[in-house]
Amino acid sequence: MKEIKSGNTKIVLKIGDITEENTDAIVNAANSTLMGGGGVDGAIHSKGGPQILEECKKIRQTQYPDGLPTGEAVITTGGNLKAKYVIHTVGPICGGKFNDTKRKLLYNAYYNSLKLAKQNGIKTIAFPSIGTGAYRCPADEAARIALKAAIDFIKNENFIEEIRFVLFTPDIYEYYNQALKEVLNET
């Protein structure tokens, strides 16, 4: 585990299971249907219980009948999770490579999740590595984008006390660890 302070916000990198995090909110790397899926999305829906799916269905009916656009974020209850809320966001489908549009969409997924957290009074938030599973975004670059979005948000907003990146495997953790050093050197 690694912790650093940026402004008044603690940034934490750790290996773990995001469904076990005891933060105000966890972020779901959702698909645009918001109806659950594989990976992080399936685990959150499974462990969180049916209340999350019911709220997702209402969001689809009222706000996003065509699905949640990539890079946008919505919030539901945490259901049976330790976290009170789940922020659902959709990362880009990279298929093994980035382009400028996909980079921007991934950045927006993180940044918009943090904006939504602030709007809902959330002080601690945990993110997975969005887009690096089934959507096949290159993990090294995805890590840099994630951390840049977090640090950019911290520079503009002094609200969130902790941004935690809960990474499922040691190799993804190492990409984030290296990216954190690089992003901090750029600021």
C-alpha cells in the first residue's frame, strides 16, 4: 500500500477487492446499460444486492433511456456494501490501444465521478482501474490518466479527504505506483 498527500487530500494505492472498501463511495466500472455485467461491475451488483439494480433501472427510465454515455457518472445506494454509495461510470472500450478521444473519455470518467462525489457530500472514495479489464485499455497509460484526473480535481477542489485506488492485481498496482511518481513530477 502507498499513501501520499496532495493538498488536503490523501491518495492511496492498494491491492484489494473494491467491494470490501469502507469508504463513503466506491466507483463501479459499469457498462452503459447499468444492468450489471462482469468483472468489477458484476461483483458490485452481486455483493451490493438488488437495491443497486433497482436504482439503476430508474436512472435508465428517467435520465438515460439509451444508456449512460461513456465518461459520465451517476450515483446509487451502496445496498449491502460497506460503502454508502456506488458511483457508476463508463470507461471507453480501447481494444488494446488508446487514441485522444478514448483518453479524454477515460479522464472524464474519473473526473466526473469525483465531481458527483463532491455534489453528494462524499469525503472518501475508492476507484477500481477503469477500462483495464474487459475494455482492454492499456494499464500503464490508464493509470496515468486516472491519477492525472484525481490530481487535477484536487487542485481545483479542496473537498474530498481521500481518493483510494483499489487495484485487483499486483501488476496493475505497479502501473499505478509508477504513474503516480510520473504524474507528481509533472505537477
